[in-house]
Amino acid sequence: MTDFQFMLINIYLLSIFTLLIKTKTITQIYRFLKIFIVIMFIFLIVEAINESIAVPMLLLVGLPLVLLIVTVTQAEVLIIMKKLGLKKNKLFVNTLEDNIKIELIKSIDHLSGKQIGALISFEKNSSMDEYISSAFKVGAPLNNEILSSIFYPNTPLHDGAVIIRKNIIVCAGAYYPPTERLDIPKQLGSRHRAAIGISELSDSLTIVVSEQTGNISVAVDGYLDLDISKESLLLYLEKHLQN
């Protein structure tokens, strides 16, 4: 093996290692590993026939370096794209129609007024299949009655999260890994920690209703906005779930 080949393989291995460190879910790791396996396979084929095909060094070295840079800065790139208004396929997958927003606000207002704890996530670009697969499948249109009834105390699904995809309640009783941050106020319970946790692992928007106070909070991009009004909640929905 030549020094160049050894260096190239090291760059690929460094890219893979960095990706595994930066990626937090098994589904994402599996998806990216498949990409790297394909790239390595192509590299081996090129090496096998390199005597008859001239492959520019810039291509062989540049490809893994670009992958490494994107891997290291993927979170920062996503934040910049959001700030510039650049979204996947020009719009987020999950958008809310006006009548759906009304039904959601009604449900949140009802749960908040009765101090019924709730955890509601809206899937956007990041797939939440990993959490949906282990939850109870619902498959019902989002409306006030169905959403509110799921969280009533002593019902089988009231402790977990509801995941909404394209205005459909996909599942209930989903469980998220709680955030590992140490700066979270001690008075916040498991729902708030789970909401922050899933917002760190995906680009979802998660609404929390406190069982103790009835306060409404929103978690997105690793940030938790505590005790917001219905008007502020509507602004979040319009900012993050609109065309």
C-alpha cells in the first residue's frame, strides 16, 4: 500500500469516526454508514483499475475532505440554512392548515386549563420512525377531542408523547431519551427533559403542558421556551410549521 493510499484511507476513517461522534440516533448512523460503504466500494474499484483510468488526486482527496467538513459542521450548516429561510425541498414536510391550528390550540388550552400533562411533537425533516416504531399507532386526523383524550390521567397512553406527521396523529405513548444537560432547572419534570432531549436529536417542534402548573412550553433546536401564551404558541407554529 502506497503512502497516498494509506493517507486516503485514514481520511475516510476519520470522517466515519467523526460522523459516529456527531450523530446521536441509530437510524442516522445506519443511514450514513451505508453512504460511506458505497463510497469505499467505489474507491476500491477505482484503485483496482487505476492503471487504465487516470483519476485526479483532487477528486480522491477532495471527496472525503468535503464529507469530513460537512460532518463536523452539519449542525451549524442547518442553523444557517434555517436563518436564511432555506428549507429542505423548499418547505418543511409538516405544515399546519388554519383549521388544524385551531384544533390544536383548543386542545392545548383545554389541557392547560385542567393541568393535564401533555407532550406533543411535530415531525419535520428529521425522521422520527425510531420512536414511532415502539409507540402505539393511532393514524387519526389531528383534532381537539382525540388529542385531548389521549392525555387524560390514568389512560394507558397519557405518560408518553404524541407524534404528529402531516396533520396526522401517527402515534401515542412514544418515549424520548431525556436531555443530559446539567443546567436544566430542577423543578422541570420528565416531560420537559424529554422535550429538550428530542429537540437535540431532531429538528422537531415539541409542545409541553405541565401537569403541576398547566404552563405551556415549546422545545425546538435544543432550546426550551417556558411558560408561553397561546399567542406565542401560535407564532411558533407559524414560524416552524408553515410554508
